[in-house]
Amino acid sequence: MFKFLKIIFFGIKDIIRIKKRNNKKYTAKERIEICEFCNHFKPKTRQCGICWCFMDIKTKIKNKSCPEDKW
């Protein structure tokens, strides 16, 4: 139940958050490359260790962002 609420929280946070630092528009390929070098990235499941999203999907959604503000 906690994981489910955490996923919902981060989804809502992504929608209402105003980016302060990073205004560059990254492509999905650039985003996944950034994720693959992050120490929170879980290569076996290809998930983020912070938000637990599946990064191959999240990086393709334009209005989503990194919880660490890397993209």
C-alpha cells in the first residue's frame, strides 16, 4: 500500500512541480542515458530507486521529470 501511495505522490508532484533549474528539453534517449548513469537506477528492473517508476516508460512521457531534477 505504501509503494502505491508513493507512486501516486510522485506522479502528482511531477504534474504540479515547476522546474526551477533545468529548462533543457531532453529526448527519451538522452533521458534514459542519464538514468543509466545515476546511482539510484536499478538495472535489473530498469526502475528508479527513488520513485520506483519503470524508466523505459517514464523517459518517453514528455511531462514527466526526474525526482532528482537531472532531466
